[in-house]
Amino acid sequence: RAIVNKERVEYRMDLLEEKQHKQLEKKLEIEREEMEQQRRLDLLRQQVASQFEHVGIDKDRVIQNTKAYQHALDAKNFKPLFEVHGYNIDELMQDQRFKIATALQAAGLHKNSYAKQVILKAHTAVQSRPSMVSNFELKD
């Protein structure tokens, strides 16, 4: 039995050495690849350095708008993609009833009866037309 155990121990030691050897080879290969990549990057830096000698360090230039972006921002060149036939967010937020409904919905309270009453009794920014007046009441 001792002979079998000794053979197993030697076998496992060989496997461990082989595994460590593979790990070392892999680590060396990664280091070689990194060095090769760094060498190629240095070569590229040398090749393009002459093209960008005139460009100095200018922090303002880095954060300024590009010409294309500035052109897009100009109001005279601005055309909406689609025509708006309804309300925009600024017009909606002028309406007190909409503000209350939005806040209640965000809080998850818009479905109870008290919230519905508050929303219905709030004043709106838009004057009601006579044709909108109704005797019908909403019940819970």
C-alpha cells in the first residue's frame, strides 16, 4: 500500500509542477504581448508626433464645442424634426392639476378616492369652454 501511495504522491507532484510550469509560461507570454504592444504604440507615437507638433496644450480647446455641434446649436439653423400639435412639458407644468396628478402618481397615491377628489378640485391653467361643463359626477 505504501508503494501505491508513493506513486500517487509522485504523480500528483508531477501534475502540480506541470500546472505551475504552464502558469509561468502563460504569465511570460502575457508579459511578452504587453511589451510588444507597448513597442508598437511607441512606434506609432513616433510616426504621428511630427503631424501634431503644431498642436499645443490648450485646455479651453479641449472642452469647447466642435464646429458641427455649434452649428447645430444655432437657433437660425434649428428646425424641429416633427411638428408638435399638442402640449409641451412647459405648458403641461403650468397646469396645477397636472402637477398634482404627476406628484401623486410618482408617490403611488393616485388611485385612492381622496387623491381623485384633490385632482378634480384643483384649478387648471386652461379656461373651461362652455361645452365642457357637465352635470355628470364621477363616483368612486
